[in-house]
Amino acid sequence: MTMREAGRVEEITSTANPRIKAIRALSMKKHREREGLFIAEGLKLAADALEGGWTIRQLIRSKPADTDMELARRIDDIAARSRAQGGDIILANAKVLSAITRRDNAQTVVSVIEQKMAKLSDVKPHKDALWVALDRVRDPGNLGTIIRAADAFGASGIILVGDCTDPFSMEAVRATMGSLFHVPIVTADVDAFQQFSDDWRGKGGNITGTHLEAATDHRSLDYASAPEILLMGNEQQGLPAELVQSCSRLALIAMNGQADSLNLAVATGIMVFAARSHALGPTK
């Protein structure tokens, strides 16, 4: 195994610096896709990325207040680990960090990280598989929260179907609270997902779609007898007919109050919790 060369250390205090301009450009999807990079804000996300085996290309840091010695120690540790793995360290001021994150009072660490995606061929119908498929999810906050819930309840991963919001946008990454680095994410167009769903069901797997016209309460379903994909519809339109046809069964989240719908992230969390609880039983 070859040793990586340690990254460089550079101080930058101007938002007009070309390196800072290139990092700021990653706020736009076209630049993220072209470079294969994304921005994550905060020390926790940097630490989670390193623990998850993700590559930090650049770590931009400022000096914490002199009174916060523990934070300074933790930043020094993460910066040293990142640099040892080849990441460059940029010493910046609060103005530069705010320009990158587009937020006042930005945190003291921002990371530029290499994107990592799983493939549809990685989604296998093994015994304990529980994947969440999202049809055209548009809100980055919803997507980030769903990734976080999937991580919390031990789901196998996320499948993004069709034209979905970018999981590597700053808003989505922020909402994952670090779970992005622990949950595999797959993208597929509708045709590819339909072909995949035929194979999944042919190998004994279930695809459970949530639908307002379903007659079956989601709590009454057996999630333990077969590998499972939970298919959740778009925030505004629900599941389209072509994806309903991909389902083995449809389920309704019954509501006793006056609300006639649920936020997508809340609905997905309910489904994942129910499926994982039924499959694994109560914790001891």
C-alpha cells in the first residue's frame, strides 16, 4: 500500500481568492456534479466523514475563541487526520467561512468532500434488507431528514427515483446531521427502477408503496417475511401510476385527527420505524 502525501496548509483571508471562489461554486449543483465534490459544514460532519471512510479534499478552518480550548483541540485533531490522508488545510477567517456557507455566524470548520454513490446493482434482496425508495423528492430538508431517519432505524439505504433533489446540496447534507456518511444512496430513472423492481419481486422481495387510496393499514402488514423496499411518493403528487404498478402491495398510514396528509419525511419515518420494528421485534 502506498502512503498518501500529506496535504498542504495555506492561509486565505480573501473571498476573492480563486480557491475560495471554486469552493463557493459548489453551492450550485452543476459544479458539484462536474467536480464530484460537495460542502459539509461543521466539525461533526468532518469527523463523521473521516470515520465513514469518505475523502476530505479540503478542510477550511478558523481559529476558535481562545477560551474554547476543547474545541480547538478537536479541530486540530480532525485537521491533522484530514491532512495525513491528503486533504489540504485552509486557514480562514469568519468572513471567508460565511461566504462559503452563505450563512452568518458560520461554524469554524467547513469540509470539501468527494461524493460517493452506491449502484442499483448493489441493492440485493438479502434477508434483512430494508430500502427506502423516494419518487421525485424535491425538498432537500425532507431528503436529509429521511436519510437521518433511515440511519436511526437501521435501513439498508436510499434509492432516489426520477428527478430528485441533490443529496449533496448544503441544505440536504446539513439536515442529515452526519447520517449521509453511513447510509448508501442510489439513483435510478423510472425505467431502470421498474426493471429493477421486476427482478426484486421475482426474487421474493416486497415493494410496499404508500397510497391514499390503499385499503390496508400499514401497521397490519408483515414486513419480516421478505426483503422490503418502501416506496414513497412525491410531496405534492404521490405515487404515479407507473410506480404503483411496480409495487407488490399498497399501504395507507391511517390518521385519527383532522389533518389530511403528512410531511414526506414524517411519513417515511413512520413507515421505516414500523417496518424495522415488525422485522426485528422489540429491543431488549
